[in-house]
Amino acid sequence: VCSSREDLLRAEELIALYSLSDRVPVYFSPVFGALEPEAIVEFMKERRLNRVRLQLQIHKYIWPPDRRGV
């Protein structure tokens, strides 16, 4: 879960350090309201993180993000 470009950079370091994307599925998920999904996708494209996937908390896009029980 990433809330800033710094988080993305650190995640990229850890992926490389431990060869994570060769071993397990790796997902980036934005903190809702802190980092736009488009920013993550652009970062992934710039860095050629082709084996990393974007994961959204889709319920926060369907219902208000402060709504409980959905």
C-alpha cells in the first residue's frame, strides 16, 4: 500500500533486493485519497515494473470512502 512516490521508490528497492516479482505476485495499491492510481501506473511504466500489478479497493470507488459495511 503506497501513499507517496517515496513509498513507490522503497517498494521498487525491496522488489529488486529480494527478487520478489520472480517469486510471488506483487501488487501496488494506493492509499485512497493520498495517491492517484494514475500516478502509480505512470511510475510502473517509467520503471518498467511489468510484473507488478495495480490493485484498487474498488468499494471505495463505488461507495463513499467513509461508508462502513461495504
